Amino acid sequence: MDKSKRFFLKGAGALLAGMSAYQATRASEHSSPASQRKYALLHDENRCIGCDACTQACREVNQVPEGVSRLEIVRTGPHGEYPNQTYHFERQSCQHCENAPCVNVCPTGAAYKDPQTGIIKVDEWKCVGCLYCIAACPYKVRFIHPVTRAADKCDFCEQTRLSKGELPACVTSCPTQALVFGDLLDTQSGVYQLVRTQPVSRDKESLGTSPKLFKIRAAKGEVIL
Amino acid sequence: MSRLPLLVALVSLLSWLPVQAKESSSAAMSEIHKSPCMKCHKRNGTMQGIHGNSDLTVSCVDCHGEKQGHPRKASDLVVFNAATPAETQVKPCIECHDPQALGTLEWTHNVHSNKVSCSQCHQLHPTEDPMVSVTQADRAAMCQQCHQSKQD
Amino acid sequence: MNPFHFDGLVWHWPIAIYLFLAGMSAGAIFFAILLRYFCLGQDAWKSNFVRAACLIAPLAIWAGLGILVIDLTKPFDFWKILVFYNPLSVMSLGVMVLMVFQVFMFAWLALLFARPLTRLTASRMPFIGKFLAWLKPHEASITGLTMILSLSLGAYTGFLLSALPGYPLLNNPVLPVLFLMSGLSSGAAGALLLGVLMKGRPDSKEVKFIHKIEIPLILIELLVIFTFFAGLVLSGGAKLEAAGNALGQGFWGWIFWGGIIGLGLSLPLAMNLFMTASAQRRFSYVAFTASMSLLGVLLLRNFILYTGQMTML
């Protein structure tokens, strides 16, 4: 093998190694598949008793002022006749859509999806308060925070609890384990297993928003015509 | 949410009474305490709550049932504690309190209906029913006393 | 139900005023261009109607933007909209269109008034004359772009609302066309009203020219409104419900049939036809007709904004 050929091969090898190292560091810097998460929440309406422990915990942990709320349990009923009456409880909070209308319409990019976690977040500083996201959200869960004057909503307690390695406040406060939180990309997670095996549904799927708030609908029903 | 409707219910129930303001002071002297039951039940029988108001003309037997053989022989007296079936305990209450009206004031009445006795949450004998002054947080905590499931 | 306060209402009347003013600005410059190139020629700047349109175009857009900024929850942070852009956001694209529109609008206005401006500034600020002379060879492209941008701005006011997926009435492909048409006619009406107020002759050829365009424009507007609601009704479901809530009942039903269809479209159409047929164009006729047109457009903006938010998916 002549000298120049060997030199070329060595050089090419070094270049390849360098490039792959560069690629690797770049990948870990941005969104490496290993550290990426897709957080989701499941609300089992059959387990929910409508006690409002979650809404109170949310208000307390996230310092949500009175008059606005990040999380509400909407009660419908009573269904049936005394003494056998039931209620339905539906969770109303940010659905953390994969294809979020609020993110699409935000003129400044203050509403954005965190590529690391899949959580829809609000950059309070960037928000100018045009209300476009509030109008665009088909789930009507966004509001103007009276103190920051910026749009606000559920962030799965990203700031207040996830960052400390704790579960969202609503999940830990639920006495009946009606809420299951986890990573959809982790096939071992409870939420992944339940979404795979249970008849889950999501709100307004026809809009193409791909929400990440899953629901197991109440088994007892009532047709209201 | 839970406090106001109860208060409204109680106040509206008694709004026609001219004496409601001084009812606790006069409770010891109210008609109900002239009942023969009080001869024995001096200590555990005093009725200081709204139900003791003379103008309501509620007597011990209205809720607890007739004396029959009590105390020596068997009787059908209703004791408002966990030993008595809920349905038996609820029956005298709904003689006056319309379940539907209770349900509109506080939705949890509807789901517990005759499956949980009223006395699990309410107390009539003390001056004030503890439910009247319950806070939002107390209320959620009370739900959890029964509704608690372990992670499986 | 209170027509101005109900569940799900996010945007209030200031937004409707903004949409009205932005549409009027676009329409005014559109008609100024038409008057300049298809009616009056080089001396267009002498016409009171062209001057009126050239006053309305910048003033309306500034007033509209002012209202928009005040209506933000953080008015002092409005500059962030100009610094940060989101290419997916209709509002962000609209801001871009608005900025570029203003640049070309002023370039076109400068060219329109090039002769008097050069004369006025010849002694003290000769660079203005030089700048205008430099601009002159680009007149054709500036005019074309101003025209396109004015049409984009007019349509943008509709796209802004039609991008909301949760409101079946607003999420409607015909809405941008409807708002463009009504924006153009409000521009024409504004130019006519301010023109006659500025002592423009009501029987001048500008008025005849505008009327000739306004009549088909109103007919198209009626057709587009019909298509808009026929589309909602035929879609069924929530869209049908939304159309029923908007047209079939209460305050906004009266506004639609009486205010928009009656006073805002039919009456101006009849007056324009009458004035064209009889060739009688008096100050009172022209001013009244234009006022009714403007009222109709303002009501239409409010009607669409409020009834659009009345029905949610």
C-alpha cells in the first residue's frame, strides 16, 4: 500500500470518527431519543368521586388565584332515581395536544411545546396577552393569570413538582387513584399500559389535536334526549 | 360550596321561627327536655341543636322510635351509630327532609342517599351541626375517610 | 342571553372595530389605486375623493393598531409581536403583512403626491425630490404590490377568525372572502363620505366610477353572505346550530336582517341603483348611502365576532 493511500484512509477514518462524535454530542445537546419524554395523563371517570381534592391541590401547589383555575372537575347529573343516583365527573384541564391550536396561533411563540417532555408551556415574558390562544383552544382551558397578565394553564406541575421528581399535585392528592401520570414513550409506565389495554378516549379527536389527556369514560350512563 | 347551602337550608327551614336567635340558651328549657326520656338520658340526651327548638315540636321518639321494652327488654329504638343499618337511620330524617331538596342543595346527598347514614356526617344534638362550618379542604378530606383506594 | 356577555366569549368589540378599520384601510387604498389608474390619471392627487381615501388608509390602520395594542392584557409588551414571529400563526403573518403594507402604502402615496411634494420641498429639503425621483421608475411594481398587500390585509381580517378550530361559525373558508369584500366596500364608502365632506362634488366622475364598482361589489357581498350561511346550514351538526343561533333569534338576528342585510346592503344597493339610473347625485344622497354602508360593515364585523363565539364545538 503506498503512502498516500494510507494517509488518505487514516484521514478519512479520523474524519468519520470526528463526525460521528460531533453528531453524538449534537444529538445529546438537542433531543436525544434517550432523554425525550412524552408525558400523558389518564383520568378514570369510574374511580373519580368528585371530591375536588385535585382542584384544591392544584390551586395550592401552583398558586392559582381565585376566579381562575387550571383544573376543574365538571359534574353532570344526577342520573337515575332516588336512592340510586349517580354523577359523571369529567376532568377539564390542558390536554397537552401533540398538535396544539394554541401553539399554532400564538404570534410570538409564547405558547410552545417543550420538545423534551411534550408539555405545552407558556413563556410568560413573551406573552403579550392577545387572547388568540384562549380563543383557539377547543378545550377552553386557558385563561389570563390575574397577576402575570399572561396566558396560563396546567403544565402537569412541570415547574412546581416534576422538576423535583414528584408527580403532579392532582395525581398525588387523588384518594381513589383515578389519575395516572406517566411517559407514553416508556412502555413500562402505568399510563402506557392502561392506554394500551383499556378503552380510553380523548376529547374532540376529530379536530386532529391529538390530546394527551386520556379518559376512561364512566360505565354508568344515561341517555338525555 | 358545602357550607352555604346547608346554612341556607337550615335558616330557610327556621325562618318562620321568632326565637331562633336565642335557641341555644333556651335549649335546656325547651319542650323536648320535658320528655320522660330525659329522666335517664340527662347527660347524653340533651338536645342543643336546632331540632330541639320547641316550635318544631320534635320529640325524642320522632327520630329514635317508640320506647317499647326499653331499657329492660328488646326494642326497635334507632341508635344513630355505625351498628345500625344506614337505611334505618335515614328513614326518620327523610320524613321531614325531602331527598330531592337535599340533593339540589348538596349533590353528595344524592349519591349517598340511603346507603350512608346522615349521622356519618351530621350531628343534631350539639349546638351546631359540624357540617355547617365545614371548609372546602375539610370536605375533600371527609370524602377520603371512606373513599380511599390503595395503588394496586 | 346577554348579546355582549356570554360563556366562551374571548374577544370583545374592540377587535371588531380593529377588523373594521383594517378592512377600511385596505379598501381605501384599493379604491385610491383604481381611481388613479382607471379614472383620473396623473392629476388624481387633486381629487378630494382620492385625498379622502389617502387620509383614511393610514389613519384607519393606525387607529386600528392602537385599539389592538390597548386591548392586549400587556399593552406595553406589544413590541414583542414585532420582534418574535411564528410563521404558523395567522396573527403573526398578519403583523408582517401590516408592516410591509404600510411601507408600500406610503411609497405609493409618496408617488401619487410626487409633484406637489417635490415642489413644496424643492428649496428646503431637495433630498425628498431626489428620493421621489428614485422611486418613480418602480411605480408599477410599487402599485402592484400595494394592491396585492391591500387585498391580503382585507382577507387577513377574515383569516384571523377562521383559524379558530373551536368555533364552527368562524372556522369557515368563506369568511376571508366575505371580510375582504365588505372591507373593500367600506373603503369605497369611507372615501365617498369623507370626499363629499371635504367638498368633493357629489356628481363628479369619481363618484360615478366608485358607484359603478360598488353595485357589483354589494351583489357579490350578498352572494358571499348567502354562501357563508348556506355552507353552515348544509354542513349540519354544530355548524347548523351555529347558523341558527346567529340568524334565527334575538338581538343578533335583528342586527343581521335589519342592520346588515337591510340598512347595510339592500338600502345602499337601492340608493346606488337609483343614483345611477336617475343621474341624481346630491350631497345628502351620497353621504347617507356611504354612512349606511359603513354602518353595515361595522355591524357585520361585530355580528360575526360575537355570534361566532356564541356556538362552540
